[in-house]
Amino acid sequence: MSSDTMLVFAASLFLVILPGPLADLTARYTLARGRATGLLTVPAIALGLVAAMTAASLPVVALARTLPHLFELVSWIGMVYLMLHVLWTLQHPARGYLAHNDNLPERRPLRIVLYVFRVAALRPRSILAFLALLPQALDPRAVLPWQLVEFDLAFIAAVVLGSILNMELAGHRLRRMEKRGSGRPASRKPHTRFISRRAVTAGYRRIAA
């Protein structure tokens, strides 16, 4: 495995285990329906992200072949975007979807696979992340098709490993979100405090009357 392929593997694994809709779906189905259902999301995410990566690779390869002198500039822009992508995801993880309930988009196995595949393949931020990632590893002077095959294989391995990790860490993620929620109780919110004070005052007045 070349250093560029290892870079794709490591970066893909990191992107998959970041908190977000895909990691959240794997964790939700695992917690609500069991490990067997959670496993259904693994190939769906892998195939969906491979489709997104394939779509992202087309303009990258076209740029590498037609305008190789601009490839380094695009690579730097992509690196900046990847850093912003990671920071934004850590600051704004999946919002409140993970919970102890069965409020899931689909229930039948085939529908689950198709739904998760669509989410993975059509998510714009995933395609943008691949557009930013591929120029970091792609060498425009080497054989491009063979590089893409290597990247796809490394990427599939990273996605499968990352999705399994998301399954194993589902309970930990839920406890962490519950702890985060308990750190911001409703009584600390200004509007809630105002409503509470008005309710207590009205109660005292009724008792006094």
C-alpha cells in the first residue's frame, strides 16, 4: 500500500467516524433494532460513499489531465476545506437524532439499505469532502485509473471499519449526548426562567387570594 493510499484510508476512516448523519444512522439502528439491523447500514454506507467518491473523482481526474499546473492550488484549497469541514462537524454534530426510541425512517431490511445508501450517496457535504480529499493523494503524473482503484479499495476498507466502530460506540455516543443535554438544563434558559417565575408568582397570588 502506497503512502497516498494510506492517506486516503486514514482520512476516510476519520471522516466516517466523525459525528454526523451517517454515523448517527448506524448508531440509531444498532440501539433501536439490534446489531443485525445495524450491520445492514455498513454495506449501504460503503456503497453510497463509493458512489459519491466516484462522482467526485470525475472532475478531479479531468482537472489533473487538462490543467495539471492548477492541481497544486486546488490541493491547497481542498486542504483548507477539509480542516473547515472537520471543525464544523465537531462544533455541530448530528442534532438530537440519537435517542432511546424506535423513531427511524425505515423498518424493513431492503428499505433500510436503500434509504441509508441514498443518504450516503446524495449528501452534498460528502461529495465536497471527496472533492477536497482526492487532490491530496492523487498524483497527476502517475496512472490515474490504477490510483483510483487503489483509493476505492482503501476507502471501502476504511468505511467498513469506521461503520463497525460506530456500531460498537453507539451506546457511548448516546450517553455522551445525554450528558451534554443534562449539562444545559431547561432552568438555565432565560425564557424558561421567566416563564417559571411568572408561574410561581401566579401560584402564590392564587394561594393568597
